[in-house]
Amino acid sequence: MKEVNQIFLEQLDNIKENGFTKSTRACWKNGEKAKTIGIFQSVQKYCDIQNNFPILSLRNINHKAAIDEILWIFQKRSNKLNELNSKIWNSWNFKNTGTIGNSYGYILNKKYKGLNNNHPEVFGNKENLNLVEYLFQQICDNPNDRRIIVSLYDFEELNNTNLPPCAFETLWSVEKNKLHMSLIQRSGDFFPAASAGGWNEVQYGFLQCLVAQCCGLEPGNFLHLVQDLHIYDKHLIENKEKIEKWLKEKNDNFEPVILKISEKINNPERNLKKAWELFENFKLEDYILENYNPKNIKLKLEIAI
């Protein structure tokens, strides 16, 4: 398998050389319409992600903030801006409600008919489960199921938020003692989030490892598909020298980054009640990344809204 930094450079080169340019709905702070150059159907696959964690070393990825956000979405199942430690969503305040509207964590906290609660001793006395509760129930009770899916794209809520989810669906499969996961992303801004080893892969690679360990499994393969992977024109212009230097110097060697989740997150019996308790009580200080020594390179990345 290719190393994550190598995949990043190949993606970057491909977008620059073969990407298509188009206008977008997004605007810069000065009101100017933003344009992107991008490619369709970018796919990358990683194996043994706990010992080869997909995080970019060519520049620093703020993994603490990235993982805090995925916990805000999946563990807290929140849409409230004041419950997220970083301020990355503040520009998306929906109608001054102090929330991002009915998106991400809000969707995950909805109870859906058909997601029957088979374990009131774990989830309480309610008829139906939310999507995260059902994910754990299926992994522990019915690991051979081919329909273990978490989808954040709720068409009923599209008009109740400023931004429908970008990374919107995960598919989960259990093979013997391993938990595999695929992440489907409708759209991805290359530098801030969606590149190989970027913000989104750090988040969902971590989520896969955490769910696996809580459920007494080992993390298996991680596949990431981005339907529209793009770079904003301004990002290319303002970071031209750094990008060209990256593409010329392709021989950097980085040690594999290892994700270690605290040993107290241990469920050898694959007990659902234990798995759910471990997940709900996980804290940011319960993990470390070994061998993560990124280059001190900072890009200019204004976010188009």
C-alpha cells in the first residue's frame, strides 16, 4: 500500500494537471464568487490503519480539533456551536440559533422507525434507536449484516441547515475479528479537509478505530471516496510556492504514525452494554499519536462560505 503523504502528492498533482474548473455557490469574504479546480471520484484505501494512521506529515494536521469535532458529531450528537471546542463552525450559525441547524449531530440523534431497540437495558425504555445506537447494536448483535450503514443525508432536513453534510455516509463490515469501514463524501475541499491524510480521514479513521476497540474488534481497512475533490482557486494562487516545492520534493520519508487508544477502552467479550459505555465515556485525553512529527508548513486557507 502507498504511504499517505505519497497519495496526497499524487492527488495534488492530478488535480493541478487534470482537474476541471467550475464556478461554485460559495463566495469569499469580499463577496467575490469562488471557483474550484477538481476531479471526480477520488478513492483511497488504507490497511492496518491503527499502525499506519492516515494523517498527513507534509504539514501539521490539528488532530485534536479534528477528533473533537467527530466526537461532537457522533458521541455528543450535537448541533450546538457552544458544545464544540473549536470555532470552525461559527460562520455557519443557522438563523442565529447558536446551532448549525438540523445537520450532522442533529441527524444522528434522531430516532428512526425501523431501528428497533432490542436492548432497553442498554439504551433505555424507548421503541426506536438513533443511528449511532443502532450501529453499536448491529455490530455487537448482528455482525454479519450487510446493511450496517450510517447516513447523515436526511432529505427532510435539507432546508433546515446552511450546509448539508459533506462526509455523509459510513458503511461498516465485520470480518472475523476486524471492523472495516468505508466513508462516502459528496464534496471535499482538498487542503482544509478532504485530501489524503487530511482532516476528514483523521476523523473517520479515528472513529473506526474507536468503535472497533469499544466493540472488542480490531480496525481493518478504511476506504475513502470523495465524489467531487477540489481546490479553491485562491488556495492555489496564495500557496503556489509551497505547492511547487512539495511536488518537486517527493522523496521525504516519514515514520508510520501509530494511533494508541487507552487500554481502559477494553471490551474483550464484545458486550454491547460495555461497548456503549466505553464509547459514551471516551475523552480526548484517552488517545495519543506516536511518531507524528509533521513539517511546520502553514497554508493560507480562507474558507469560502
